[in-house]
Amino acid sequence: MIERATAVLPAAFLSVLLCASASPLRAQAPPTTREMNLLGWQEFAELVPERIETVLVPTGTLEAHGVLPNGADNLAPEAMARDLAEKLDALVAPTLNYGVTGSLDAFPGSFSIDAEAYEAFVASILTGLAGNGFKNLIVLNGHGGPQTAILERVAERVGREQRVRTLVANWWTVASDITHEVFGQDGGHAGNNESAYVQAIVPKHVHAERYAPDMATPSSAAAGWRAYPFPSSIILYQPGQGYPDFDREKAAVYFRRVNERMATLVATTIEKWDRAQIFR
């Protein structure tokens, strides 16, 4: 996770939007699981697309994250997808755990896929999901940098070719205003926002005892310098802001509010696609 930016509709609209976009068929008994890894082919055939049209696709990478697990960019969207699946009447695709890491790929345990190979792989996955009957392909992305542009480009191309609706969302960007509200300041890569979200998921694997403030460096994007590898795996969006505090109560609040925001974004987008009869 490395970027930032804007907001969407408040979470209060979520239940209304879901009711408005749901068909009578979707009011039937829920599936035995929301995870494609655990569904058998017979139940899948009963669900998609007759009852379920939406699939959540978590994407991330293996990358150093301060004192968080290297898989933070996988853990966050995966936990988000599981939390949102029932609310959105969606299935959860297996997580794409390897990605295009960028300037932190030299840190121990980090891993990066060649950009061209990644683009082709993602295109095949999204095309396959469309071929299986999903109408709404929702990519919950946990890693920014060069990966975001690849995902957006591929999703748009597959959407046109397969006549399906696609959405790519970077959760920390969608929820940037929530970061300011919960922490009173901006966030960062492995900063207060991402550390809190991951802490809410796997607290035993967040090693606050290893943390020191000098492990963080402000982003160089607007500072007139660039280094490879970037010298710190905690990258602050703004100088002096975003240092993690590992507060458990804030982590729980942040996790809940981010997921509410993401659910609202997805539900709102699907409702507007349906209202316009896009690819119906």
C-alpha cells in the first residue's frame, strides 16, 4: 500500500442500496461459504450467475512493512473481502498474493513479479471470472505503486471485451478522510492507518516492540529526490505525520469504518450500473 486520496458516500446508505439492487432470488438461503476456494462446482453452478453476480478479488504483494507482516498488502484486502462478502451478496476469489512491488522489493522477504507477466496473469484471471458468469468484478487492491495502474488498465480492458462491470479500489485512498478522523493526521505506507488495519486482523503478528520512529521516512515524491531501494519500509505521506501508535481501540474503529466505506462504494457503484442497465 503506497497511495492516498478521496471519499465516497456515507455508510448509512449501504443497506438501502443493497436492498434496491438485490433481486428476489438473492433473498434465498445463503451459500454454505462465500469463498470460491471452499465451494464445490455443483453449488457454484447453483449460485453463479442466477443468484450471485459479484466477485471480490483481493490483490496484494509481499513487501516490507515496518513491523507488520510482509504480507500486509494481502492480509488487508483478504480480510476486507471476507467481511464484505455477505453484505454485498458476493463471493470471494482466491487472493493474488504476488504483485509488482516496486522500490521496496530489495528488503528481506519482499517479492516482485515482472510487470508484463503480472498484467497477463491478472487479465487471464479476470477473464476467467467473467467466463464463469460473474457480472461485477470488484478488485480490492492492497498494494499501490505501479500495480494500481496495471490493475486499472486490465480491468477496463476486460470489462469492454467481456461486457462485464469492473471496479478497482485502493482501500487506503478511498478511506483517506477516515484516517484523518480517527488519527487526527495523514497516514503512510505501514503508517498509522495501515498498521491499525492490519493490527485489527492479526494483532499477534504486529511487532510493536521492534518499532522505532527513525524507521520511518517521508515520501520523496514531492521532495526532489529518489532512492532505490527506498531507505525505509515505513513511508509517511506527510513529514511529521503518520507514525504508527498501535492503539488497539483505534485499530478496531478504523477497521470497521474502512470496511463500511468500502461496502458503500461497491454497493453504490453496482446500484448505479443496474439503474443504467449497463451490460444487461
